Amino acid sequence: YMGFLGFVSNKDFLEKHGIQPPQSWYDLLKPVFEGEISMAYPYTSGTAYTRLATLVFLMGEDKALEFEKKLSEQVHHYTRAGSACVTEVGLGEVAVGIAFAHDILAKGVAKGYPVVLSFPKEGTGYEIGGMALIKGGPEPELAKVFYDWMTSAEAQSLFKKWYRLPLNPEAELAEGLVTADQLPLVNYDAKWAAENRDRLVERWREVTGY
């Protein structure tokens, strides 16, 4: 499956302040959102590290870290889990969070919280949920059967429940699901992101103080 980073915003907060949900990364730096943002640490959350890497691919490393420093001054608090902000925004504890769109839809919109999903116009990052056969595993033939089933339209349609985007084009989609062709995506180099994770996280901690 695929998942895309997005913004989750509290509708009541937006209405109270007469503003639209953020449509740009830079919207998060507006004074109205000071102390009203929740997101995860990039050293505890894959979601949050995807955010950091996305900004690096979008802006370049130094500018991305400069942006993250400014953003950290807007943050009410950081969480350990990437999707934790969805419930917090839904409850009105903060106004905006950054999470994967499928978590915003499944844990926010579908549960009836007054939240709305939006995406940054400059481009957003994404994840690809994968699987692999274990070399030397005890049941290689059964593993291949499961592998084939997992990529079938039948199995991929089960992702509807969690609002994830299946990779099989014949699978059924959840209502309201956003697809890759509807979004501006950054050129996300997963290999580079993995190889540079420890270094980037260390730089992030030095810059933000977290």
C-alpha cells in the first residue's frame, strides 16, 4: 500500500479564527498556529522521520532543518507515535497535526471527530508498505502462497478498513481516499533516507533542542 503525509486540522478552530486549513508547509509558521501544533519526534516515529526527509528532499538539507527549527517554535508538544496527533486535534487539544492521510481518515474523520485533511501544495512525502520472503524461512512455499494472496485484489481490498491506498489497481478503494495522481509528491529517495537517518535525526536534535 501507499500512504501520504498530510495535515489534520480541527474544524472548530478554523471556524473560530475564520481561516482555511493549511495548504502549504509555510502556513504552519503563521502566528495563528503558534502553540497549536502537535507532531511526533523523528527519532521515535517513522511518520515523523518521513516528514523530516520529505522537507530535505523538498528544500535541501540546511533549509529543511532551518524550517524545522522555526516549526518547533510553533509546536505545543511532540509525541512518540506518528498518529497520536490525530486524536489530539480531534479533541481540540491542538489545532493542527502532521500525520499520514490514512490515519487522519481512519482515526479522525471516520470516528466522527471535527477534523479535516489537507495537503501541502509544494509537495508531500509518502511511504510504501512492503513485504518480503524471508531467506531460509521454514515454509517457503506457503509464504509464496500468502505473498500471492496479499497482492490480490481480494486481499488488497481489505485496506479499505484502514483507508490505505492499495497497489493492486483492481482493489476497492475506501470512500474519500486520495490517490497518488491527485497529489504533488516529492521525489522521495527511500534508500537515501534510510542511509542518512541517524545523521539527520542527530542534526534535527541539535537544531531544535529536542
